[in-house]
Amino acid sequence: MIVYLTAVVKSKPGKSELLKSLLFELVSHSIKENACLQYELHQSSDDENVFIFHEEWASTEGLALHNSQPHLKAFVEKSAGILDGGFNIYKTNKIS
């Protein structure tokens, strides 16, 4: 069963470019995962500090494997001082 996620993350003021570079690195690794069907990164047009992921994973197991990957753990470590809060993650059901 496909897993749909929307994840929102915000950088501290003045740190959006640094966070964006870390997010690009995360994307480059994540899209290579077998279970990754979609991994799109967007930046808010109203607030340069807000980034939004739209993700699709082939299965719950594939998402769990993603969450244990070294590149995700490295991102968490590198971004700790520049995030304004944590990730807000919404698991959704596609209805249309």
C-alpha cells in the first residue's frame, strides 16, 4: 500500500540557504531508494524559511527503511542548529 506524506520544515531566520543545501543533499539520496516513488521539495513563496516535501513511498516498510538510512540521520545531525522547530509530518490518504 502506498504511503503519502507531506512534511514541513522551517529554518531559523537567515539560515534558509544553508537548510536548502542540506535538503538538496537529502533529496539526491532519497530519490535513489527503491521504495521512493516521489520525493518533491518545495519552498514557500510567502516565507523563504519554509520548505515542504511531498512524498510517496511504495510501502510502510520502505518508509521505515528510509527513516533508518544514514543520509537521513546525517541530515538530522547537520540541521539541528538551523531548524526552527522540527519536522511537521502529515501521513495522508489520497482521495482523488
